[in-house]
Amino acid sequence: MLERFGRRRGPAWIREGLRSRVQGQEVATTALANAVYAHVRGLLQGGENPRPYGSQHLLLIGGTGTGKSHLIRSLEEVTGLPIHIISATSLVQTGYVGMTVDAMIRHVFHLSQQNVSRTERSIIFIDEIDKVRGAGDCQGPDVSGLGVQHALLTVLDGRLVPMKSGEQGFPDSGLVIDTKKILFICAGAFVGLERIVAKRIHVPDMIGFTPAPSRNAPRVKRLLRQATLDDIVEFGLIPELVGRFTSLAVTESLDARDLLAILDKPEGALTHWKAFMKDHGIELVVDEGAQMALARRAITFKTGARALDRLVKEQLDPLIAEIGTLMSEGAFRVTLTEESVTGAAEPRIEKRSRPRTQSASSAAEFGGNPLPEAEEEAEWDWEAQNDLPF
């Protein structure tokens, strides 16, 4: 696995691998590729200092649906490095019920099959880091705010964490994990950060009331590009923690062109549902007008690619519920149009002049996997299914 990180290859292969899987995000893919490459090259030196090139911890900023989690999953696919995803909202400071920062490291050790070397080669992705900012004027105990930040600071800085027994069910073997060898990537939406940036660079009409969200989105994107680590401190993270991040990258909101490209990607919603419909002998077609309408509607939800999944499912739900009826009536093609997406019409359904039979021609047309008529009509015998895996 680590032989991929040869000096001659550089980080370009990571960046290109990410860009083949992620739509847009040029700045974020470059920052991730550089951080991971430099970190792993440092570990390969094998010296006493596991960080000969310095710390490479990275902070990602971007709203919901901009693809932060997808970037991390793609990074794991491209590099083959183990990446563990932790939500900062699950972390608490020592002394309270929940997952402490030390328990997080022990959890990763458990997921790494209790292998010290594998744990120390891991990447830990902490999502929703913006949720652990200070509690401000809160009168109660700050369970998951400043205390968690101070604990995170120590593991990002690098320290030995003992693998105690009890929490994860493994024996107290005296093993320790050196967190200096772990790369930490943190991410969050940081809602309202653009106002802090606007105040710093003197953009008066961003202070107080703002225009409608759809008109304001490009301006917010431009402001976030100018965010600095000092702005993150003003947002609510302590300077010591912020100072441990070598790089800051912004994942930008997706526009209609990006969403259109995502629709037909192998992991996209259309690909999944086309396969589902084909499995039932029906071709799913989404014409150009429908794709554009889906992309335009998805933008209004402000949840990026997640909105596409929801909208496609919303269109197909009535058809899926009647999939058996459609098959018996000889349906062979369903087309989503712009009118069906906007609600002005129903999806177009094409049917054969007579109900489909299980002929060789129909089997060939739909991949050779028609459902046998006898199987459709037979009742399921639950008593006889003793070999089911559940």
C-alpha cells in the first residue's frame, strides 16, 4: 500500500484520483493530496521524528452537501489508507458520559484489529468540528465545547494514549498509541463564518440583514474563500487548536453544472435506480429537461448531491410502489420529463401492446434476467425458508 507514495509520483496521483470521483473542489482535492502525501512520506522515513516535514493536519470548511464526507471516502479508495470517521458531536470532555478524546483513539485501535502500527498509520476524520466551539453565555457545564477542544489539541500535537481495558473490551496490555503518527482531518459547516470574514474585510451589506439566500450564495462562496485561521478563532475555536492545522481548504457549494455531472456518475442516484428498474425489466430514461429541472430544484434545498438522491426517489416512489402492476401490464420504459419533475405531468410510461411473456426475446432485451411467471404468482413459504441469513 505505502509503495504508492514513491517520491517520483508525488501527490498528483492522489489529486487526480480524487478529481475522478469528486465533482469540482479543485482547492480541496489539492490540499488533501498534498497533506496526505507529505504525512505518509514523513512516516516512511522511519526516523525517531515521525513528522520530519512538520504537522500536516487539515481543516475543511464547507456547508452541508458540498461533499466533505464524500471527499474523505474517495481519499480512502484512492490511497488505500484506513480512514476512521468520527463526529465531533459525540465527543465529551473527561468526566462526562460519552466518548472522550482518549476513548476515540482506543476506538480506532479497536477498529484497527488492535494493531498498534495500523492504528498509527490511520487517518482520523473528525466531522462537525464547528459544533465544539465554546458555549458562550451558557450557564451549565460546557460538556462538549472548550474541554473537548483542549483534549483534541493534545492529540493533534502528539502524545501517547494508553490502551486501557474496559471501554472497548480488550485486555490491558500496556500498549500505547503515539498520536503524532496519526493524520487528523477536521471539517465543519461553520455557519455564519462568512459574516466574520465580511466584517474583517469591510463588506457592510453582509452585516445585519442579507439578501435572499439564492442571490447571496455566490457572495458567501467568495467570502469563505477569503477565510483565515484568525476568522476560525473568532468563530469559537481556541487559537491553540486552530494553530495545529497546517492547511485550511474550503469545499464550495455545487452549481447546476456540477449537479448535472453527478447525476450520471456510477455512484449517483440515477445509476442506482436505473439498475433497480432494469432488474424488473423496465428501462428508466431521464431526458435532458428532467435532468436540468432536478438540478435546479436540488440547488434550492442547499444540501448538494443529497438533494438529488431525494428528488429522484421522490419521482420514482409511486412507480416503485406499483412495480408489479407495471410489469403485468407490459411496461418496458419509464421516462421522466421536465414536466413530471415540476409536477405538471406524470412520468411517461410505455407499454407493449400485450402483456410481456417470458420469451427468449424479452430475456435478451433486458439482460437475460426476466422474472419467471411461476415465481411471481407463487406465495412465499416462510416455514420452508430455513436457510435465510436472518
